[in-house]
Amino acid sequence: MDVTRQTNDEQTTLWNGTGGRAWVESQAVLDQMFEPFECLLAESVPAGSAHRVLDVGCGTGSTTLAVARRLGAKGRCIGIDISDPMLAAARVRAEREGAPASFIRADAQMHAFEPASFDAIISRFGVMFFEDSVRAFANLRRAARDGAELRFVAWRGPEENPFMTTAERAAARLLPNLPARAPNAPGQFAFADKHRVYRILEEGGWAGIDIRSIDVACTFPEKELIPYLTRLGPLGRVLQEVDGPTHAQVIETVRTAFDPYVHGAEVGFTAACWMVVARVPLSSAAPREAANV
């Protein structure tokens, strides 16, 4: 059995089905929630420069557009994602803004990028879903010019991000079929292990690797809490198949579990993440893994 192909197919099915539609429906609240990370990534790009920037796992395009606005007419930001629903939303936003941005529907792990074509590669929570992360980062390394910077944000462990697992923990008693999160498996917390991330990047041909912990305050309106917890994550996927009485009981139970995060009309939590920075060594050859992509 081709396990890589099977897992990639699962990710493609998820993000072109329920997962992708849920993100599109939740676009506004997710953009508000993760705006601090968008700002951190966009501010790393030289304003008004002629840079070409790649946004990996761009989703509905918020970070792609923020970078495109910062670059202005001289530069260009290109987003890549496997989700047709999210990319459709991203293209509408870019057209509405008239922003210097474009989007590719492809898997960044395997896509045949033009070699040495990007001055910078960024990602906001978009690089934790690869089946073969070394191959993916080697492929991105091949797409980057000498001296180019890679900068991405990824989640630390679930134990440091209790907000992100509150829904499934609260619902576990009522929904025994909730899928468990496997350590290091493609998904939200795949890059929780700092040393593993370092090894992946080093084997992928990146140098000057710097991995720092950041704790960022995130907020969104309380009125969006129930839509958020019933659409996204493991609970959002399982809840669609639950009968009416159980559905209501789960929502009541889970909503109560979020009380510590509700402050009046606002939900607030701390996102425990890694800010990861690496570079392409100057005048270096592309890594062997990339050459075969």
C-alpha cells in the first residue's frame, strides 16, 4: 500500500470537502483570530520591494493579500494550497482588492516550482500537513533563491494550547468516536517537537535555522464561538453525523467548557506557537531530495 498517497488523498478530500468549506464559512472570524500572526509575517517582507513571495498553505488568502499589499506594484505574492473552496474565496478577495497576488491549486510537497524563483517563503499554520515534510521543505528549498528566507508559524504542543483542544476534551464522554490526535502525524500539532522541526529543515537543505517560542493573544467575538466550535476541528467533522438530542447536548456541554475563555462579548486565548526562520545558503547547490521532485 502507498501510505503517502493514501494520506495525501485524505488531506485532499478533507480540504476540498467539509474542512475547506468550514474554513470558508469561518473566514472572517479566523482572519480576526489570527491577524497577529499575519502581521508578524507580513512585516518580515521589505515594503515596496520587487520580491516574489510564496505563501504555503495560503487558505482563503488573508496573509497572501497582506504581503501583496506590503509589496505593492513592484512585487508579487503567490499563494499555494490544495483546497479549491478556499482558493476560490482567495481569488475573489484578490480580484476585489486588485492586489498583486495570484494562487496555485497544488501540493507544495510535490509541485514543480520554477527553480530559484522566490525571494521569500512564508506560511501561517500551513506547513504541518505534509506526509513527507523533508521532501516538502526540500522542494520549497529548490524554489527559493540563494539567500532567500523561509519564515513560518506553527503550533507548539496541545498541552500548551488548551483552547484548541477544549471542544474535543469536553465532548469525549458524549462522542466516543472522536478521532484521537496522533503525535507527529500531519495536522495542527505535527510540529510541536522543536527538535524534530529543526531536523526536518536541516535535512531539507535549509541553514541558519532559528526556532523561537512565541505566545500571542488572540481574540474573536463571543457570538462566533458556537459556529467556530461546531464547524472546525475534530468535533466539527464528527458533529455533522450526530443525532438531534446528542447534538444539542454536545453543544451545551462544550460551550460551558469554554466559559474560562469568554470575557463579556469577546473570546480570548493565548496561542503557543513557534516562529521558525531559516535561509537558503548563499551559492549552494539544491539538496538531493529537491532534485527528484
